[in-house]
Amino acid sequence: MIQSARERATRLTISARRVKNALWSSPHGLRLRGAVINGKQTPYSGVVISAGGVFIVTLLILLSERLFPAPNPGVIYLPLAAFVAYYWNLRYGILTAVLSLISIYLILIPPIFGFKTPSVNDMARLVTDAAVLVFILALARLAANRRERSEREASRFASLNSIGLALASELDEEPLLKLIAHTACDLTGAGFAAFTLRPVDQQGQPLVPSRGEFFHLAAVVGVSPEQEEMFRQTPLGGEGLLAPIFRHGHTVRVPDALAAMQTQPADAASHDQRDTPSQRRVRALATARAAALAYSRGETGHRDLKSVGIPHGHPVVRSFLGAPLLDRSGHVRGGLLLGHTEPDRFTEEDERLLVGLASQAATALENARLYSAAQSRARELDVIFDSISDGISLVDLDGEVIRENRAARELRIQLADRPDGAFAPFQRLVARATGQEPLDDPAPATESVLRITTGQNERREYLLSAAPVRGAASSARSRRANDPAPADSIIGAVLVWRDVTEAHQLIAERRAREDADAQRELLQTIVDELPSGVYLVHGPDARLILANRAALNVWGAQWQTGQPMAEFFRANGIQALRPDRQPLAFGDLATVRSVRTGEAIHHREEIIRQPNGSHLPVLLNTVTVNSSLLGRALHDELQLNETSADGYTAIVVLQDVTPLKESERLKDEFIAMAAHELKTPMAAVKGYAEMLTHGPGSESGAPLEDWQREALDAIDSATTRLVELTNDLLDVARLQADRLDLRMEPTDLVALARRVSRRMQVTTQRHKLIVESDEDYVVANVDASRIEQVLGNLLSNAIKYSPDGGDVRLNIHSHADGRHALITVRDSGIGISKEQQGRLFSRFVRADNARDHGIGGTGLGLYLCREILARHGGRIWLESQLNQGSVFSVELPLASVMYEEPEDPLGAGPEAAPAPGADGQDSSGLLAPSPKPLS
């Protein structure tokens, strides 16, 4: 029964609490509470409540006395006094108590509304009521203080909680510091708050000493925007009251900053009058620093701290409270400073609160810095991760990709889209790396080579390698199994896609280069043992590839590999000359012509003037080769190309012909001497033969028999041929000795050709000599007798090498360039093979088919023609085919054209190519000079 009564009481209590909560939280209750709160904020609300409450309670007492008389109705005033004292303040509670006692005296003690002398009982009742009222007021005020303290603690807790939430969510430095400053002002009642920070680097290391003037203002509250802008532009101070905070990391609480201003001692007044303001400033700073140091050591209190004044424009500060922001190493990171215009506004509790806020601010700054550094590091790692050329993929035990960079993603997608099972190696490597594929090998292969053809049809090779990742299991398979794995278990794998295409190519190129170097060394060894000079050049500027020792000896200088020929000549003072010791243009060098035009040149004579000034005659043979035959690696290294634009590769063989030239000189001297010695007896023989045949004695004496006349004619003819041979030999000797004198004068080549043609026509009946010209005259500055000799030799050859007769056409006209005369002699004779055409202009050289036909000759005529024309600034060449005749062409400068000197022999400019069959492609023999090139 007792239990049931308890249960009913409990239920009634719960019901009453529910009703109270419902009424308290109901709209009417909320409106009533809001009205009471608003009423408390109005002026004189306490007086109105006190007076009105006493009046209403008095009326209730009067009504109750008539219905239910009470021995002491004044106790009804007690709740009213307690209410007013609790919800307003003690003054209004005392006012309510006084009004209540006055009402009891005037109304509840008869007679009503009159002054009377209370009886003993009435006085006892008044004293009792007064005592009870005082007790009730004390209890109410105590409860009110506890309530206010609880509200203040709750407010502080809410503020600290908000700061804690901000620390967890806010990572921007300035809003976080402003929130803490606002909270400090609200909790301590400060007029303004400021945060100063010490500059640090990204690693949190200080950049300046712990002195306030090096700090910067991070956040400030409680000041106007103009003052805040001024503070941000004004250097902060670090002396006086701030020195213990910034320099030593101690909290400072000063009740009145004005009292801390330094005053002059009486005995120092006269001394300070003699000091300048700067000296007084230095002394004040020294005193303040000494006081700050003593305070930081605990030797003095805050009353001994010295202030150095307030900057212009700074709010007036009486109460000052400041705390340092210390990092984990105990270094000063900054300061949290509070101020108020009234003195003694901060308590020890405020100081402890500020120290806690400063500690939280330091933690928040450290977290923000660490978060910013982590974010920056993460961004850097993301950029590095994505920029790695190798593909990197992180997969779990199920083969699902957790993270990958761009290269791996592109490769994986490309493999996954292929239907030929190319993605299988990827899955197999994951299984091997994570241990899901059982293998007998204790070290299973975790690498595989994949070959992929890209969209540009480029063949690429990738080395795919996998490595296990250990840690706490977090894959989907582990979560489904709900089986916590040890911390070092395999949770996935890292796959690396490494492009090894270039590596393989480099290996192949290195091997090819090694082969090329071996081939080059072998080739160099071979050519070094050759007695003749051999070198290999490439390109239009004739860059050296290799050369043997004999070639370097011929040049008399070291030719570096890859050095152009013109640069080699200029660097060493080397010059190339023609056989007649005239400068040879760079473009006419046999080597340069071969690499520029691709033509092969045989038996070309040049004279090399070595760096020491000596002249060395050489005989050159050049032939172009396919550069790919040199080896692929060497071909790629030199970037050789078989197009004419990039030049050709040529092998040049040169031979020092100084001994041959010496023997030839002796032979020429012998020929000159023999010809000279033969000339006199031949003249005598020819004269006596003519005298016997045609002289006066033949008519007066006995007549000659026919056989005698034939014998004399044979002697005369043989003597004539010997005289012509002797003259030719003498001309050769003069040419070799460079003593052939020319009498140059303007000459009409058309008239000269006709004169020679008429003379030669007399010598043959089976040939018809025809002179053709579109012009009436073609004038050239020549030696007429020597040009007659040239034309006579050409016509004589045309008649001689056309044994079947026919027409011989001699054509004369001006060249299309208007600078040269062109003479051609065309026959329909036996012709000359192409293999022998180049040699015909050498001494004592004749075509083989001439001997086959029994045609005689000395082989000196064409040689003399070429040499005579060369000294006239002209040239000669031929075009011929076997059994179809020959065409000899002669080119001479017109009289209006001055003889032009050849270009700089070291110039590398382009040269005019010689006409087909000209002597420029000449295998004309040891003594054949090169003709002058056309401009």
C-alpha cells in the first residue's frame, strides 16, 4: 500500500513537472516571460513593481482579513520582497520591504491610516516581519548572486565552447583571431582587444627576434575602422608594459597604466633639464627594460613596471591585461592584449581566462599553419603525382582502383577497352602482389612487359610492376568479412606503368653506336696503313668524317672531325692552286665539287700550298658513296642525307706526285732539247729536198725519174711531218715552261674560221668543210695565229677521224649570255667512247679506236688546243658517241668582256657548273690545268 502511494506520488510529480514545462514552454508562457524580460529593461521598472506589488498585496490582505482573519498577515509581503530582490536587485528588494512595513504599520495595525503608538504585540509583529524580510532579502540576494554567477559561467562556457568549435572548424587565421578577441572582450569586459603575431616561415620558424616592433597586427576589435587602419600602418611597440609579454613571454596585468608612467626623481630633475629629448628617451627605455627584466624574473611585481607612453591616436588605456601566445617550443608567437579606459577592471580570474584564450589562440594558429602546410604539401604532391610520366595506380584487394595519376588512368582505360585480353596482366599482377594467386616460387614475378599501339600507330612498351601495400584492412572484402586484420597485413597493391620504349631505343642506339665506333676504328686502322692519302667528307661544306695519316701529311695540318673544309683552310692558311699556280676557287676544288654535285672526278691535279709556304702537287680521285654504308649509327650521328640539298658523302684519294712531276720536268727538258736540236737538221733536209724537186738545178740538169720524184716527195712529206711534230713539241715545252707568248688583238673569228677552212679544204677531196654563222662578225681579243692553230687542229682531226668522208661543219656565234663566243666543229666520223673522252686532252693520249682504224697521230693536238684556249680565258669540251661523230666546242671571251680573276679560293659560295664534257670533270692527266670557271 505504501508502494502504491509512492507510485501515485511519483506519477503526480511527473505530471506536475510536465504541466509546468508545458506552461513554461507554451506560447502564453513565452509571451509572459518575454514581457517580464522586456519590462525589466525599462526605466523605473523596479520601483513600479515594488510599489504596485505592495499595493496589490495590501488589498489582498484586507480582503482576506474580512473573510479569514490571520494572526500575522504581513508574511504575505515576504514572497513579493524575495521576488523583487531576486529578479531585480537588492535596492528594489529593500524598497519593497520598507513599503511592506509601512503598509503593515498604517493599514494592518488599527487604527487604519493613522499614526499610532504600537502595542507590545504590534511592535513584536513589526520586528518579526522586519527580521524575516531581512532574512528573505539576504536569501534572495544570495540566490540571485548564485544565479548571476551561474549565468556568467554558462556564458563563459558557451563562449569557450564556441571558440572550441571555431578551433575545430575555422582554419582562416584572421576570422579565428577576431572571434577570440571578441570573446575576450565579452568575458572580461575589456574595451578593446588586439592580436599581434610574430612572422614565421612555412615551417613555423621565426623570421624576426621576439621584439614587439617586429610583430604585425593580426586582428583588433573595439576600435573604429579608422583606428584599425592606423594601427595596421603604424609599427607596433615592444617596450614598457609590453616588454615582458613580447621579450620574455610573461603575462602582464596593470590596474592603472597611467600610474605606471615614469616620473623623474627629485635629484634628477636638474640633470634631465640639461639632457636632450633623445637622451631622456634612451634613459626611459633603459629603465623600462630593466623593470621588465626584473618582472620576468619574478623579482618585482606589476606595480614596478614602467610605461613608455601611448602612441598618438591610440585609445586611452587605464586597465591593461596582456598574455603571450607561446608555441609548443615555448617561443613567443605573438600577444593577446586587452585594454579599458577605466582603471582596475581586470581581475585574476580575467587573467587566467586570458591565458587560456591565448593558449587556445596559439593552438589554433599552429593548427591553421599545419593545415595550410598540409594543404600546400598535398597540392604539391597531387601536382607531382599527376605530372609523373610513369603511371601509378593504388588498388585494393578486390582490384578496385583507389587512386591513380593521369598517365595510369589513360593506360588502364586503353587496356580495358581492348577486347584481346590485354587487361589480364594487370589483374594477374594485382593477384600476385597481394598474395591471392598461389605460386610455388617463393619470390613470384611481379613485373610484366606490355606492348601497346597508340592512336597514332606508335608502338610503345611498358614495364608493369606491382608491390604490396601493408596496413589496416579497409577493402570492401575485409569490411564484408568483419575480420579485423593486423596492422601489417596486405591491404592492396601499388602498380607502376613505366614507359621503357625510349630506354630500349637508347640501349639499341648505344649498341649501334658501339658497333659504329668499332667500325670506325677498324676503318681508321685500315686507311691509316694505306700509302696514299684518303679522307671521307660529307655535305656541301665538306665536313670531315675521317682521314688517314697520309692525308694529314699532305695538308700539313690537323683537320678536326666535323670541321668544314673552308674553315680548315682559313684556320691553317692552306690554299689550293691550279697546276699553273693560279688560285683555285673553293667551289672548283675536286672535293667540294664532288660533295655538292655528286660527280666522280678522276686524276685531277691540284697544288696544295701548305701552312709553311711549300707547294705540294697532288693527284685526286673522288667518288661519292651511300652514307648508309658507313653504318646506321654513324649515319644517324652525322645526320647524313642522300639528297642534293644536304650534299653527298665522298671518298677522296690523293697522291703526292712531286716525284712524278720531277721526272716529267726532266722529260720535258729532254723533249725541248731534242725538238730544238731536230729543228735545224730537219730544216736543212726539207730545204735540200725542195731544191732537188723544184729548184733551178732540176730544170738544167738531167730530168728526174718518176721513182726519184716520188722519193723526193716522200722525203718532203716526212720532213714536213717531222717539222710539225717538232713545232708541237716546242709548243709543249713553251707551255710547260710558261714561255708561250701571245699577241692579243681584236680578231674577227668568222673571217679567221673561213680562212682556216679554205686552207684545210685543199688537203682533202672527200670532205666538205662548211662554215656557218648567224652573224657577220664575232670579235674576240685573241692571238690570231694561235686560234688558227687551234681551229686547224680541230678541222684536221675532224678530217682525219672521218675516213669515210662527209661534211665537217664549223659554227660560230655569240653565246646567249652576251659575254662569250662559241665555236663548234662537228663531224660524222668514228666517234670516241665516253670512258676515254676525259683523257683526250692530255699529252700523247689518243683514242683506242683511232689505232684500230690505222689513223696516225701524236696525241698532242688537243692538249695544245686546251692549253692555248686556257691562256685566252676560254675552254674546250667535246660530246661524242661511237660511230656517230663528235662535236668539239670552244668558248672564248668576247673583246668587250674583261678577263675576270677567280673568286677567293676559300670562298664557299656556289659555282657555275661546267658544261657537259668540259675539262672540269677531267681526267686529263698529270699536267692538265683546270680551265677558268665561268662567272
